[in-house]
Amino acid sequence: MEKFNNILPDLKKAKIRTKDQTIIKREIFDLPEQVKNLGVGRTYFLRTYGCQANERDSETIAGILEVMSFTKVDNEEDADVLFFNTCAIRKNAEDKVFGEIGMLKKLKRKNPDLIFALSGCMAQEESVVNTLLAKYPQVDLIFGTHNIHRLPYLLYNAMMSKEKTVEVYSEEGEIVENLPVSRFGKYKAWVNIMYGCDKFCTYCIVPYTRGKQRSRLMEDILEEIEELKREGYQEVCLLGQNVNAYGKDLGMEDGFAKLLEEVAKTNIPRIRFSTSHPRDFCENMVHVMKKYTNIMPSLHLPVQSGNNDILKIMGRGYTVEHYKHLYDLLKQEIPNITFSTDIIVGFPNETHEQFLDTLALVDYCKYDLAYTFIYSPRESTPAAKMVDNVPEEEKSKRLQMLNEKITYYSNLNNQKYLHKTLKVLVDGLSKKNKEVYSGYSEENKLVNFTGKNVEVGKIVEVYITEIKSYSLNGIVKEETDEQS
């Protein structure tokens, strides 16, 4: 086995962007026997924090561990190896991870051979790794977002050497194809179309933790989707930090619109994508979404603020007027489309009047759903150096006002589905009631419903009988027909 040297993160390096072409590696995942059999008779527990990109990374981590003969367990106390795949988008997310790491210290005392590994975006931050090294001796292995493919060797070193193993690359990144994967769902699948981000919004840590924007080749993406279709998957969600910028690094014009059309032509039943950036949203995308019925009429389009001055210092690269133009165009061309968004309140020096502009934009767009947050400073981002004179009490008040308005419009939008029939992909039985099924409609509405002979993973027609603010209730349509 190779000699191992610890590599610590460096955020200054992580900022660097060159014009170098992205390296695509197509390694055959062929492991030495001692590594391949490392998990024989051993178990692993994996917890994922944060976004869909982390969820997809965790599927790769699980796939690698299972190639190494580890068996998955559902709770920490039964595991020989613990993995936390972490998120760094907000400070409270990091605090939660640190708290849970602290509570797991007792497991290490109980089982000194237990290996605890931390990966993901938190591992890419210098301050986080320094804190882990200084205060959390129970953490044995730290690796980042760029070297998941190195996991077998890192884990082998941590287990065999009994020494703390740290390998975090602070670089633009590469693309590694053909890694093993253990999908967490049988009917819905995440599909990475690109990695990283070059937008550098002033509040966001992602360009530093995920590297530069780099697009997978279209043929690799389509091959993965065709395989998922053969395996019976009903829905794919195309993933990227900014899917609208897909292909720019490959010299493609309107690259995502072209990719989206080719994915639609595979005839997989349902296609979603996340996340869109208003700055790169082109009109060709709207036409493709309108043309193909297997592209779901639902869009997540983060706005962050409804005030142009705040958008400018956020580095978003668009205006409220541009955002409204996109919204109007999509509503005009796809009348049944639903919208969700992200909104930050309490950005440094945001005035009450500027916040009211955000409320006015919500009144204009009448979002079906919004992920709302109080601004959280991220180390080494430009916004973290800005003077913030908005009191915490005021930030909380603004968040409450915003959430009340979002809830109002969500409920209002849902009213139009009452006594209508929606097509729902069945996720399974409700956790709260074993007689109720749940799933999502084409419009991305959560639907809870009853019915006989319902099959998980199938698309069924559900007649809506009751409206709630963030969900719908109904009954399988065949049964309503029988009753009438």
C-alpha cells in the first residue's frame, strides 16, 4: 500500500480558477484484495446532511463501502464505521454536526476500534478541520468533496495505522466516472450533470468547497439515464449547483437546454432538475420544458432578495426586473407550472424598506414553496467581512413575516387542486399512518392518499379531496369512480 501523508484544506487555493481543461477519469474500480475485503464482517452507518448533491455523494460512498464488503446498519451503535457526510451552507448546520459528533464520543469510549469519518463540505473548511483536530479526537478520518474515489485507501489507512487520516484537496476539481453507487431509492434517482460553481455569490461557500464548474459529457449523462430507465426508475433529477450553466465549460451554447431535450427523448417518465440560477436561464429552456410532457412543470428558481441593491452586493448578477421577466415567460408558456425559491433575510445592512421589496416580490410571484433563511456568515466569503447592523431580533421578525406570507400563498395555490385529479408517483406508506400512501404530483405537490392495491413506484391518478397549506389529501381515482 502507498505511504500516506495528511493533506489539510486551504481556502486560498480553493478560490483559484484557471482555464485548464477538466480532467475526466474513467478508472475501473479495481481494488487490492486487502482493501476489497476490509469490510468483511464489519458494518457501516452513514448520515447525510444538506443538499441533493450531498445525498448523491452519499450514494457513492455507500457504493464504495459495499464493494469493500461492508454491511449497512440503521443506527450508530451497531456500526464499526460511522460516516457523517456534511453540509457547510449555514453556520447552524455546522453547529448541529459538531453537537452530534460530541454526543458520539461515548461510542468511541465503549468501542475503541470504532472508526469515525467526516466528509463533505465541512471538511473543505480550514477552521472546521482545525477544530476537529484540536477538540474532537474521536474523529479518525477526514476527507473532502474532491476525493471520494480515494475512500478505500483512506479508510484502510485509518483502520490499519490507527492514526488520524486527513486528506482534503483544495483544487478546481476533476470528474471521476464509473464509481460504484448504491442508490437510496428504487424509483427516483439523482443524476449529477456537473460539479462545482463559478458564480461566487458573496455569501456562499460552495465555490470554495465544491471547486470550479465542470460539466460531465452529455453521452455519459445519457448513458446513466438509459441504465436507470432499464432498471425501472420512473424519475430522474438532474443535479448541479447551477444547472443552467451546464456545458459552458465545454464550449456549448444553451448547453442545458440541449441536454434537457436529449434527456427528454429517452422517454424516462419524469424529469426534474435543480438548482437553476436566474442569471443563466435561457428562453430555449422554456421552449424545451413546454415541448416535452415528461419534463415536470415545476421549477426551483432561487431569488434570494427582492431588492436590486441587495442582489448587487450579493453578487447575484441579475435584477428583480429580469427575474420577473423569467417568471412571466414561464407562466405564459407553461400555465400549470409551480414555483419554489430560496430567500435570505437579514443580509448585512438590509433595511426594512429593502425587506419590504422582498415581500412585494413574493406577492408578485405567489410562490408555492420557499426555503427561507436568516443570513449566516461563512468564513472567507466577501459577505463575512461586511458590517452587519441588522439586530437578530429584527431578522427573526422578518423571517416570521416572510414565512407567514409564503404559507398564505402556498395554501391559496393549493385551492385550485381541490376536486381535481393529479398524477402521483407513489413513494410509499406514510410514516404517521400505515393506511395512507404518499407521493408527489407532476407539479411537485406532496399528496397523501388512500387506495387499494397501490404499488410503490407506480404513477397513479389521485382525486384531491382536501387542501392543506403544504400538502394535499386524496383518494385513488378508480375508487372514486366506483363510489360514484
